[in-house]
Amino acid sequence: MSIGLYRSSSLLIENNTCSPNSMYGIDLSESTYNIIKMNNCSSADDIGIRLHSTSPHNVILQNICSRNINRGISVTTSNNITISGNICQGNKDGIWVANSDDINVFHNNLFNNSRDGMRIKGDEGASGSELYNYRINVTGNKAYNNGETGLYGYLLKDIVVFNNEIIANNDDGISFTSVFENEVCYNLIQSNKPFGMDVTYTRLIIHNNRFISNGNGSVPQAEDEEGLSYWYDTITKKGNYWSDWSGSGSYQLAGAINATDLYPLSEMTTSTTTTTTPVTTESDVSSTDGLIQTGTSDKSSSEEFQTSGFLTFYILIPLILLAGIFVVKRKPRRP
């Protein structure tokens, strides 16, 4: 079974088994204010769940997206998206986001993907201009045992990476190129290789993270090629915990500029701040098994599904997309 929707709004797509499929498990195009919840979208020849062609204000919640040839979850050219509580394992990329702003990625489990647990990227325009993704929040996720990086980012502005566990990935735990503004903080970054975090032409505040046993022990656990980032909180003067720090002085990073964490921590720190996963209440939709329609659809295409019914009442709920967003939200500061 597969589900394809075009110009659809205010739908709850819940408890479907969309496996296996020749292309996509669930595919939304030009669709808005929908909830894709608790579906099994596995073993597709391309992507488990795909949002594309301007599909803003959607929530992808508590789905299983496993063993898809390309991506578990894919979001392109779609703003104001929340991706929360999903399991993405055994795909090429667990979660892929491209050319989209205001993206919230909360509490997902991303493991055993052949390339990246999570890949978030802008693009280069036809004239060579850089097209950034803006306002990205990556909080409370677990990315481990992926073939390359736990979290890869390219051409991003205003990003928060907070309270994630990034463990035992076969390339860098976090790899950023051309990423500017805001923070990477309170993450557990452990047993990745060659670096726990590798940044190139990137300016962020990186603090209160726990770097444990990354690399092979012969080089520092992080690399900063240009030295544009602060590896400590510029207000509290607290840096990061490094399991191989000597216990005195600064912590030297790899890279041509010889960037340093000026205030390494002698003890590991964790954050008590929590985030709220968006939820749907019974008042939002009526529920039965399978696909539930509470809104409208101009056109749908699927193997075993056709949209039906009449709009009984119009629901344009904000889907709690903006509530509790960016729990750690601070602009870069100068010492």
C-alpha cells in the first residue's frame, strides 16, 4: 500500500502500513496542515515519507521508516515542519531536509543508516549563490551506528543543536560546513571517528557538550579549520568536557588555525531543559483505523487509497509548530 496526496489539507494520516513500495510509502505534494502519525513506511525503493513541492506546516510524528533504499524521511522546499518521535533505521539517510526553513527535529532514533543519521542542507543557486536553510532546531535525537555522520549540515543559518546523543558513527559525529549563528550545546558526542565534531567555515557557539573517546586517541576529538567558532559559552566562560583533556590549560583542537577551547570542563554537564513533542488531541480529529480524512484534497494518487468524504468542519490548527520551538535560542555573542 502507498498513499499519495496532492493539495491536501487538515488530514490525519495514521496507523497505515505502507510497505513495501516501488517508490514512496507516503508522498505529500503542495499539502499543508497535515499530521502523518504512527505509520510503518518501510522497504520502499526510494523514500519512506516524502514532503515536497511546497508542503508547509506539517507534522511527521512517531512513524517507523526502515530499510528504504534512499531516505527514511525526506523534506524538500517545505517550511514549518516538525519531525518528532520517529524511528529511521537501515536507510541511506535517516532524515533528509533540503531547502526548507523553520524545521524542528525532536526525539527521533536514527541508527544503522548507510550514510547519515540526519542530513540538513541548503543549496547553491544557478548563479552560484548560496541558498541557506534558516531556523533549524535539532533537539533530543539519538543518532548512532550510522555509516558516515550522525548529523551533517551544509549552508545553514540560525541552528540549535541541543541535548542529542551522537554515538559510534563511522565518520564524524557532527560535520558542519558553512553553518552560521547560534549554538551546539549539551550534547553527548561519543566514540565517533575520526572526530566528534568537524566544522569548516562555520561560526557557532559550542559549549557544555560531552566529548568522550572520539577518534583513535592520537588526535584531538574535534576539528575547526578556520577557527571562526567559539568553543565555550562567551557569557559563562564554560567550554566543553573532553575525556582526553590533561586537566590544566586550554584544549587544543585539530585544524590549521589551532583553535582552542579556552575553558574546558573538568566534569560532564547535562541540561535539565526539556522539549514538548507536538501531539494531536481527540478534539482535533475523529479516529478510526487506517487513513483518516478531516480536511480537503484536490487530488490524491495511491495504490489502495482514494480520498472521500465532505469537509464537516474546517480545521486549521497550528499543530503546535511554534509552541516550545527553539528551547535554546540565543544569538552568537562576542566576548
